[in-house]
Amino acid sequence: MPFKPDKWLPALRALLTKYPNISSAWRNADADTIRGAIRGVSPYTGKIKKDGAARVVFNISSADVPSFTRNSRVDAYENRYDHARRIGSAPCIGSPDAREKIDRMLATLFGATAGWDKLYYGAVELNGSGIRYYGDVCLVLDDSKVSPTTKVLNRNSFDLICEPLRSKTHISDVWDPKLAEQQADVVAGQWDEVGDMAACKVLKPGADGDRRLTIGAISEGILADEDYLEVIRESSFNVGDLAEARTSAADAAVDGLVADRLRRGPMPSWSELLWRHRRRRADEALKAKSIPTKVVVSSGRVRT
């Protein structure tokens, strides 16, 4: 089945009709604020601050940053299949695992010409530091490297193998690619629809009250822990495609604490020292390539 875009504005309008009269005006205003925030529009002045707009991000371990920045190939960023080919091993043995099943299905749905093993998964981020689970350094793609037709899911694609969607993508607990395609198409959009997708995600159906959402609440609603809008690229990228790198204030604080204990005691553990060493090397590698690194201290508006 072919992927069908342009479904998210109608979905947002349908969602807004479900709010009671007491809150409908506020939620409509919230929807406008969310859609504007994705483009970097201030909710108060209407001015556009480009570096405040939504970006596509990929998290990576600080241990892997130096090798990534040294690699001049256009496909320097590796997915699991690239990594397996480079080290000469297979990412899975025997029958395809869940990740491969999902990759094959999405490649078919989106008509990926490079193949199912050439999909690269990122996230939509407003002003945070990405998904910490996937690495402590957040690589932010330059806007010019994101096509309007870049595919986006309104959730982690692994949700397709978890309940309640699992019962819609499996028959007798066996994965069915055709059923999975149907469900994936329901939750899929593309980059030029991200404003509407974000509004559908952040707004809470049936929410009451007369208070507006702030930029911080919107940012946290777009990406909270591992609940995010998943971006699917059909090509890799290299350090030249980055706008900046980001790291969290929490990681920066731990980094500083390890350094302080190294000087004053008690002595940090070996794993803490190794992690801090890797972060130093990652910072140096990014600086050598003139990639600015930002420590994210707030999810809300900040003065610069």
C-alpha cells in the first residue's frame, strides 16, 4: 500500500472539535502556539527565531563521536546494519528480529529506494537534548539537510510490536507485514506536517481549563523520555551536515561532580572516569570540526 500524507491537519481539526466549549478557545490557541513553536515563532511577538525551531536530532554515545567526526564519508553516521558490516558481523542471527521486520515493512510503505537496511532513525526535538537512552551527545541536523518529505511517525516504531497495536499488526501472535503497513500509515506523516503532528501529540483530548501551554511544556510534550516523534531518514549523514551538538545539564552536572571528586575525593569509579574522558574527547573532536556544543539548561524560552 502507498503511504498517504496530508492527513494530520484534518486530524488536528477533528481533535479540536472534541474539546468542551469552556476550553475550546484555549486549546485552539494552544494548537496555534504549538504549530508556531515548530517553526520558531514567538507566541508573544510573532517573530521567528530560527534557532528556536524544531530540529531533527540523532543521539550518539560520546565514545563514538571522535570516529564519527574523523569519517569524511557522506554515510559516516551508522545504523545497526552499517555497524555490523564494518565490524564483519551480523546484527541478528536466524529469523529476522523485530527491528528488521519493522525496517523492511517501513521501507516498503515509504518506497525507500536505498533499501530497508538504509533507514536511519532520529527524533523531532524543539530545544532539548534528544533521547538520552541512545547516547549522551545529541547531534542536530542542519535545516538544509531535512527534506519536507522526510518521513515521520507520531510514535516510536517499536510501538507496532507492543500492545495495544500488537493485536493489530499480528495474527495469532505472528507479525503480518501488510497489517503492520496499515497501522504504520495511520501514525505516519512527513516533515512538512510536523506542526500538526506535534499539536496532536501535545494537546490532551478533553483537557479543561483556561491556561495556555508554554514553550517549555510544548518542548517536553514533543519529546518526553522515549515518547517522541520518530524521524526516518533514507540516507545517512556526516559531521558537515550538523548545525550543532547538544548535551543535557544533568550530564554536565555529573561531569563536573566527577571532576570535583577527582580533585577532592572520594575517588570516582573507573566507569565514571572513563565516561568523563570520553566526553572530553568528544568535545575536542566537535570543536576541531567547528561544531558548537550547547548545554541545554531549560526546555522553555531563554534569553540569549
